Amino acid sequence: MGQFFKMFFAALLAGIVLMVLPFMVFIGFVSAISSSMNSEPPVVVKQSSALVIDLSAPIMDKAVEDPMAIFTSFSAMAGDIAKPISLRELTEAIARAKDDDKIEGIVFAGEGFGGGLAQLEAIRKAVLDFKESGKFVVSYANLYGQGDYALKSAGTHLFLNPNGMIDVKGLSMTNMFYKGFEDKYGVEVQVFRVGKFKSAVEPFLADKMSEANRLQSRELITTVWDTLSSAMAASRGWTGEQMDYIAANRVGYSASGALENGMVDSLMYENQFRDFVKDSLGAENRVKYSDYVRYMPAPKDGKKSPAPKDRIAVIYAQGEIVYGKGQASQISEKAMRKAFDKAAKSDRVKAVVLRVNSPGGAALTADNIWKMVEDIKKDKPVVVSMGNYAASGGYYISCNADYIFAEPTTLTGSIGVFGYVPNIKKLAAGHGITTDAVSTYPNSADPTFFTPVSDGLGRIIQKSVEETYAQFLSRVADGRGMSVAAVDSIAQGRVWSGVSALKIGLVDELGGMDDALEKAAELAGLEDYSVDEYPKFPSSMDQLLEMLGGGQKTDDARVRALVGDDMFQMYKAARDASQVKEARVMARVPYGMRLEF
């Protein structure tokens, strides 16, 4: 018998080794690839170079590394994989290139713009500042989308393929509604909300926009378009009437129309464009291009200068505000608490810039983050820099900062609260499925997919929503130095642009991340400082191991790329509804709202 157990455990151990060894070899191989990709030597920038920038990749305030990128390393090195772009790294590269004698200009390559409106504003400002050096900024494409063109029109020269097009058309805002689907298939969504403009749950209740929602949407796109169109008109030397004519008639739909109306400087093919760049650089043989991603100007003395001792912590709050651990692309209490704790405990950190790019989400988490801001600003000034969105819960976590910056095109406000609970009782009954239950008290049973919210529980949930809204108003009133009544008059769930938010007192100034850093330094009395960025996200290897363990959720960006924007909105609404196990109180912008630019 002893011999039997000896052989049994030996065989078991051998089996485990055979199972684990290939996995460990695989992990080692992946790690080696990852390390080799991350250990590229610094680029030596040659004289008469052009900084090449492709803005078609996803642009994020803080780029999050994709754990799957290590499986596509060869494609990535070949240029087939578009890695996310860090907004701050990009604008810093443009600023450095302005003073770099080896860089003669910027060449915008590729088609499309992978960012949002506030990111567009930030990059455009960096390009306009770069132009002050007298260097060129040129663009070429077969097709310019509106966002792409709004940015690249800030350059010195614009070129288009002779058969290409420029789609400048104005703005529109589309909402998707599910009421007809609910009625057809016996799905019911019970809603609890506060605020006449709180249209976040309107898609579950109607088949078109309410008048209040239509009003706020029209005013929103009008103020945002005023900013975009004014910028394009200024860059191309158009009057307001010319800008309106170009957009209303979409004259850029043909290359000839684009040229006749001054949207481009010339029509040419790509090889002709390359010759133009070559002539612009005065290169005798070939142009020396420097990809901005690998652009790292070497210090004049060959050594890196030491970073200033004083620091400003930049804390990124990007994505939807969620309960629990969350992902790198979401705002979770755990990640935020780690970031604020590190900034609070560091003697070197003298101020905090909270970069908010969020449509909102879980109200409880938002209030917990609000408290983190409240605590840290007792010792260190906090300045908020708003990105594409800082609305509802995104505004909640911003409202009590010492100073708030928004871009003119930032979507903010949406001070309102809601809760919702879906059920499929009618659908289930149609297929012979019913439920029954017993409870110790009338309100003991939580609603399920098969049972609607009872009247008693509905009153409890509605009270919770109203209390949360009252607290939201109070937080904003205290943070902005306003009365609760004054906040309520501009709240009610209404969404505002950055321009409008400045007028009504929700923000202090229009500006971007650089402006926020300067203000933070001013409030902290700093003349020289370096920047620490938080939260610190796991490495690619850590994320990969988490995925293999089943801990990583599906990446929304991958789903969006696979099914497109419209189907993604339906998928996300259905997924969020399916995950509701109780009436969670939410503070976020409308489901399905999409600003098309």
C-alpha cells in the first residue's frame, strides 16, 4: 500500500508539473516580449526633423496600457495596432518640440480623431502655441471628419486628396429610446428620479425627447458649436456667415467644393505632399521623421536634470463612477482612495489637480470621493480640470475643489439623481413563468427581474433619491458659495457646456490641464515643481494574470469597436440593467446621449 501511495503522489506531482510548466514558460515568454517592448533606447532626433503625430488612436487623459497588447507585439511594432494616446504626454511633446532646434515642424498623419471635444480643445491650444515659434504645422488626408478638421485647421497648411472630402456639418445630439421595445416584449423599468431635466432614464419611459430634454440638448449643442465654429473660422479667415454656409451646405463633401471655399490650401496626392514636406524642411535627400511617441529630446549636457523636489499630484478620475474595485477605465473608490492617500501622506506633494472626465455613476461612490477631496484640501489646495465630461457624479466629485477649470466644450452640471429597477414579469408570464414568495414584512422582498417594486418599497426608494438630491444640492452650494435655492434653479438634472457653466457659477475659469497646474502651483506658492500621476494601474503582466483568473471584465472599448456606437449604446443599457440587483441611486448623464461631431 505504501508503494501505491508513493507512485500515486509521484504521478500526481508529475501531472501538476506538466500542467504548470508550460504555463510558466508561456508567462516568461510573454514577460520577455513585454520587457523588450518597454526597453527601447531613446531616439536620437536628427537635424531638420518633423514631429509626426497620428491622432486616430484613442486619446485618453491618462492612457491605460492594454494587457492584450503583448500578444500583438509584432503587429504593434509594424504599426498595425493603435496604442492609446496620453493627452498630457502629447501636449508636452508638442511644447518641447516648439523649443527644439532640431524640429522644424509638425506633420499630422492618419485620418480621424480618437478623442473628445475637450481633448480636441487642449491639443488645438498646444498646436496654436507651437505655431508661434514660426514652425510649420501641415496635414494631409483622404478624408477629414469634423473633429479631425476642427483640430488640424489650426495648422499652417491643409491638404486634401483630389478625390477626398471634408465633412464639416455642424453638431447633432442623438438619444436612443427603448420604450417601444419594452412594450413589445413585456419589459418594465420602474424609475425614481428628481429634476425636470433629469433625462438620464428618459429612454426607458418615452419614445422621444421631452420638451425639457430637447431644450437643454439644443442649447448645449449650440454653445458647443459656437466654440468649434469660431475656432475653425478664425484659423481659416472666414466670417461667421461663411462658416454657416460651409456647414449648412456641407460644401466639403467634394474636394472641389472644399478648395473653392478655402477649406484646404491645395489638392494633391500623398507623394506630392511628401515632396512639399521635404521642400519645407529644405532636405536634400529625404525627410527625417520623428514619431512623437518615441520623441525624447536629449538634454544638452547629456544628463537628465534632477526633478524638482516639490510635486503636484495629478489624480485622474476618468470613466464611469462605479461600486467596488472597478477597472482602470472606471472610477472606483478603491483606486481613488489609494491615490488620495498617497498624495496626502507625501511631504513632497504640495497641491493636487483632480482631472475629471466622467459622465457620473454611483452616487454613494461619488460622495465618498467628495469626502476625499474635502479632507485633503484642508492641507493642500485642490484644483479641478474638467475633460470631455464632468457631469452629474462627475460634477459631484468636483464641486468642492478650491478652483475649477472647464474647457468651453466640457459637458458638465447635470445635478440630479435617479434610480431604476427593470423587470420582465409580463414577458415571463407570456411564457408560463410566474413567481411567488413569502416575507416577514411587506417590504422585505427586494425586486427581481420577475417581480416589480411594491408601492411601499417604491416610496422608500423615492425618498432615498430625494434625500440624495438634497445632499447633492447642499454639496454644490457649500463648494461654490451659493444658496441651495440658487443651485436648485440651475440643477434639476440639466446639462451645461463649459461656457454656460462659467456664466452660472459652476466653474471658475475656462482652461485646460496646464492652466490647472499653474493655478495649483500659485495656490501652493510653488515656482518650480514636478508632477506625480495617480492612480497607479497594474502592469500589463498583472492585468494579464487577472484576466486569466477571471477577474477582468469585458473592455467596453473592444465591444464598441466590434458593434459600432449605436449597437454599443443598446448593449450597455441592457448590460447595466441586467446588473441591477436593487434600486441603486445614480448620478449620471442620460443613457444613450451621444454628441455627434
